[in-house]
Amino acid sequence: MFASVTKWIFLSTAIGAIIGGVVALFLKLLAYSESARTELPFDYYYLLPFALTFTVFIVQKIAPSAEGHGTEKVIEAVHKHAGKIDFAVMPVKLSATLLTIFSGGSVGKEGPSAQIGAAAASLIATVLKFSNRDRKKVVICGISAGFASVFGTPIAGAIFGVEILLVGVLMYDVLLPSIVSGFAAFYVAKFFGISYTYFDIAFYSTLEFDYLLILKVLLAGIFFGLVADFFITVIRESHRAIAAIDLHYLLKAFGGGLLIVALTLVVGERYLGLGFATIQEALSSQSASFENVPWYAFVFKSLYTALTLGFGGSGGVITPIFFVGATSGNLFGSLVDGYIPFFAALGFVSVLAGTTNAPIAAMILSVELFGMHVTHYAALSIIIAFLMTGHRSVFPSQVLAMKKSEALDVKIGDEIVNADVTYTSRFFKNIRRIADIITERFSRKTP
């Protein structure tokens, strides 16, 4: 055991340090590309049709596994290919994501960081001729290191990299190396000058039992579960609709870019790119900031992200999920006459848990980003949102290791893509069934 622990501490530290350096490079290039937009003689989002076209072309021709939001392909590689990832994914994913975000594509930076980290770890495993079992552990370390160094939350990022693989089970055999690689990546990224944002929402709890606040938090969990279900549905249905369009893939990407540009000319630039400024507004303790967030912001951000990814953009979904969570929390706080930054913080972590099936990581994230005063309320909201989405996820390759309810008919060990069952889907299915019965009986009585 001593030899095994020593081996994995050494390996995971080295892997985390390498990935921390690679992610730091990616984040610096991303920051530079965003600042370079001001040098253009026109609005940067006019480049989006050309960027999507070029992104789709290089992904299809060089590294097809770099397609989409990144994390999903890594989960698939762990479950189906013993963690083997084509090294070409690293440069292609990095350049494609930079190009997509530079031109205004509504995607995130976390998924690409995890995929780049996993690809680097897979290359190390290949060079050192690791067994398939050790390769999978190394790749999981790479996922955790990627998330930890881009989140700026080493524990939550490390746990997230482990938790998203199986729904309902933590892989304890990779917990130590994942946490060690996460810490190493985080501190190396900080050494190279990467700074992170943490939020003070100015919320302080007391020891007195506030039953009204608890009731609002419970209702918030239900609301955020529905928002998470909405986000998953928009992403999935948009992808299906776009895939059904009978056009050459390059023409389709160009047309999709034109559609996003046209939409931006109508609703504005708020929903382009990372959208971090809006997240900060929603979580600000200053009323002048959080009151500036439109109530429908989470709807448009979901649509923009779905269109960007559906038409071939490259990037993650976690930052858009943070945007959707924080802005929907802003709406809920105003509806229940609550402290809006507090509910924005609950939405931030609860929608993450609902869309990714990672409640433990979301709870830890609430501690690292918002502090202990929020966490015990966040835990309630997170668990409810996690259960509300049923067996759905933005990561279809997740494997089910539990049933969220005996009322849902799913098979343990199956992929989520084959078990698309939620409480809401059952509800609407039953409503349609009742409506059909009523219609049929009514038609019989009508002469």
C-alpha cells in the first residue's frame, strides 16, 4: 500500500503540474484573444459564420473526437476506449475553442480544459506503456486537473472529474490521485499568473431557524431542477433539429453563424462568449448590478449555447450552465422577494448539479466560491435539483450506477443516453395519455 500510494502521489503530482501549465497557456491565450477583439474595425461577432465554418472543417479533418463540448468525449473515452485519446485533440481543441469564443460563440472554457488535460494524460500513459487500468486512472487525473485549474477550486474540480463518470458512485480508487493532481494543476496555474474570481454575496446566516427561508430554498431546488431539465432539453433538441438539416456541413455551419449574428442584432451581445460579466452582475451584492439582469437571460443563453454547439462550435457547457444557474436564481429571488445574490448563488451550483449529476462537487464548489454561510442552504437546493432532472444529463455517456427513484424504469449500468427518463417527462407523457383518452371518448359521443 505504501508503494502504491507513493507511486500515485508522484504520478498525479507530475501529471497535474504538466496539465496546470498547459491549461495556464490556454487561459492566457483565451484572455489575449478576448482583449484583441477591440482591434477589429467591426463588431467581433460578424466573424462567427467564418469561425464556425473553419472550426468544423479542422475538427472533421484532423480530430473528429474534438467535436462538441469536450467533457462528453472524455467520458466516452474512459468508458469505451480504456482512456485512449488521440493526441491531435490537444492542439485542435485548443485552437477551435479559442476561435469559437473569440468570435462570440456561446461556449465555456472548462470542457476544453478537461479534454486537453485528459489528452495530455493519455499521451503520458502511452509513452510510459501503462496498462489499460492505469491509463484510465491517469486520464481521470487529467480530467480532474483540467477542471481544478480552470475552476480555481481544486477540491470541487477534482471531485467533479471523478463524479461525472458514474451517476451515483464515486470511484474511490482514483480519489487520491485526482485530488493530488487537482491541487498540483491549480497551484502551477497560479504560479504562471492565472487569477481566479471568488464571490462575496454578503449573505450571513444566524443560528435561528428561519422556516420561511427554508421553504424558499426547497422551492428553489424544484425550480432549478426544472431549469436544468430545460437546458438539457434545449441542447439535445437543437442538436437533433440541426443534424436533420440536409446541407453540406460547411454550409450548415456558416448558416448557423449567420443565424446567431441575426439573433444578436435583435437581442444584443449579452449572450455571446463566456458571459462572465452577466454572472458577476447576478452574484453582485450591489442592487444596481443584479437588477440589471433580464429575467429571461437564462432562456436566451440556453438557446445561444445550443445553436453554437449544434452548428459546430467548440467549447464547454459548464460556463453557460453557471450563467443559466445564476441568472435563473436572479429571477427566482425576485419572484419570492428574497435576497437575489443568495438565490443566484444557489442557482449557480444547483443547475450545475442538475445538468451534470454531480451534487457532491456542486456542494464543495459552493464552499469554495461562496463560503460556509451559503453551503447548508445550497446542499438542500442542490440535492432537490439533482433528483428533479431524473436520468438526464448534458453528458449522455454517463453510466447509471443508481436509480433516483423506483418510479423511474431504468437499467443500472446503462448509459444515460439510453435511459432518458425524468419526472417531468413522465408527467407530460401521462398528461398526453389522459388527453388522448378524453379526446377519444369525446369523439365517440359526438355524432
